[in-house]
Amino acid sequence: MTHDPVAVHPLVSPWGRFGLYSFFIDAPEPAIVDTGIASSPAEGMAPALEAIGRRVEDVRWILLTHGHIDHVGGAHALWELTGRRAQVVIHEADAPMLRSRRAHVEEYLAGRGRYLADPDGEAKVTAAANAVISGEMEPSLLVKGGETLSLGGDVTVSVHAIPGHTPGSVAYVVDGQRSVFTGDAVQVHGAANGFPGYTDPAAYRASLEHLRDEVRPRHLYLGHPYRRADGTPYGVELDATQAQEAITQSLDIEARVATAACACLAEGLRRTDSPYSPFAPAAEELGYTGDPTLEPSPFFTSMHGYRLRNQNS
């Protein structure tokens, strides 16, 4: 158990429309949760750590919440900055995204790419993977959920499997103080695109319930400033009350999206000239007017998830 609170410091790096957030756990064996993109460790993390009197070279754990490009892109570069001494941890289901740039392209083609009707889509995702993933690598440690990691002294971190956003999404929980790092697994109304993104709706819902009922974060650290119903963003550091609100809102929103998606699927999917095709009725029902083509295209990612669930039920 942790007795003295372990300090957590957000480390932010810019990338296009997004701020990329990583978190420094100031333990005897220091950890960084998520790594942004290739440029993030040298341009964002190292100077931010120096400003608080810490050194990126001393980081001993690189904890990845999931395999998306903006969370694992900097992993190899950060590992190099630690003299290859840090242990790189990821769930086994998302490990292919760390091992292979091509895995990100395959994910695009199998999911949202089916609906975007972009003849250059594969080339664009390939170029992005080549540009912002610092290197392909084998993780030091594969997790499934249920593990406890020792960060030195009396600091331990519990690993919870929280699939849904991706198959291998995990939460890292600093034991004794319930500081919880969820990456992108608590979507609320989504981030810049204004829509929650998840590949498996049922798993996403079950994971949110697990966070609400079992983990009960006292401090919740989010991968992006996710937004409330009125469009105002949460910060990335939430207290216990805000955490419960964000999780509850995420569940409420998923229920509304599920109702609209299932109604659309029941009517039968039809191609139209709508940018939301073939899920235009769902977008209309939900009042969603965002641009569904902007990466990471969460509208189509989630709609495809409901379609797969419907096909498998």
C-alpha cells in the first residue's frame, strides 16, 4: 500500500487539433503513462521534467494505456532516452500496434476506412504512421489485467483491463490513493470531434461500469480534454466528483448512441450522399453535426462497432 501520496505531473505536447497528454508518476522508479508521438519525448516530456527537477533518463516504466498512434507513437523514442532501461508495458491485445506501423493501417481498413470513401485513406494513414511512430518495438511486459507492478519503495500500480475504446485498453491505478490513468477509455461526448469513439460498445459499457463500481477513482487522469454535453471540456485531471460525473455521462451517452445506432441498423443500411452514410439516420437522431471524416473518425468507429455487435448477436 502507498502511504505518502505519489505526485503526478501532466506532460503536454501539441499535435494538430489535439493536446497530447502523458503523465509522470514521481515514484522511486519513475513512470510515464502514454508517450504521445515521435517528437513528444524530446520536445515535450524532457523539458517539462527538467522544469520540475526530474530527468527523463531516470524513467524506469513506460505504461501504455492502449495502442493508438497518439499514445504509443513516442514509446520507442522515450525508451531510447532512458538508455533502453525503462520497461515498456502494454496489454497483449494492443501490442501489435506497438510492434508494427502496418497494424495501424490494417485497423483503419477494417473499421472506419470502410465508410470514409477516401481513395487516398490507406496512403494517408500509412504516411501518418511512418511520421509519428518513433519506432516499432517489442514490449518489455505484456499484461492482461490483474497484475500489480512495483514502482519501487511502497509504490504499486494495479492493472485493470477496460476494453472497448480498443481491445487492449487498460487502466493503471496507483494503489492506496486511487489515482487512475484511463487513456481514452472514458469518452464522455468525445474530444475535438464531438463524438465518443469505441470499437466494442458492450465492452466499453462494461468497462465504464467497472470503473464506476469497482475502481472508484479519487483522481482520474484522461488522455484528452473530453467534453460534456454542452461542449465544454473537462480538464485531464479530475477529482472524485468530476470522475463519477464523467463516467456516468459516458454511460448515458453510450445508451443514447446505442438506441440511435440500433434503430438505424434495424431499418437497414443504405448508401446516400450524406457524409454520415450509411448511418445518417443515427447522426440525425443524435443531432450530431460534426465532420465525421476528421481522424480519428470516432463516429464511424463507434457505428461500425454497433454494426459488428448486431451481426454477431
